[in-house]
Amino acid sequence: QCDKQKQWLEIYLSNALFLNDKFEKQMTIDELCDLGDCLRAPIHLYWSLLAFLEALLSPESMKKFDYIRYGRCRLKQYEKYKQNFFSSVKKINVD
């Protein structure tokens, strides 16, 4: 998993015209990969909440896409990764 992330990040950063050399020196690919791993849980939670809100506030949109099912899938992923997230936050606060 992380090898694919690293490969994607290297390609993205090499083609990102809005970035300058300072950014690349501040964070390595490994650090960005670690950051992505830490943020995986809150990202899944964010998308699950947006999906549930879309289903609630715009029932017509459910005809085109099953937002409830999508939200449940994202919520399961949040549950899967939340312990890693809270462990990393706790570690940062201790350091």
C-alpha cells in the first residue's frame, strides 16, 4: 500500500507546478505517506458524514447514487482506521 502511495506522491509532486523547492525539502515522501496514513480515519469520517447529509437533505439525489450505502462503507473504513488515528494524535501530544 505505502509503495503505491509513495509512487503516486512522487509523480504528483514532480508535476505539481504550484509547488516550489521549499516544500519538497520540508517534507519527504515518507513523511507525506505517514501523514496520509494518520489522516485516513478522519477523511473517511468526513466523507461518510457528507454522504449521510446528502441523503437526508436531498432525497432526490438518492435516485442517482446510493449515498446511504456509500456513507456506511466510509463509516466502516473510519472504524477500521480510527485507532491508528487516535494513537498518532496521542503520540504527537506526548512528544
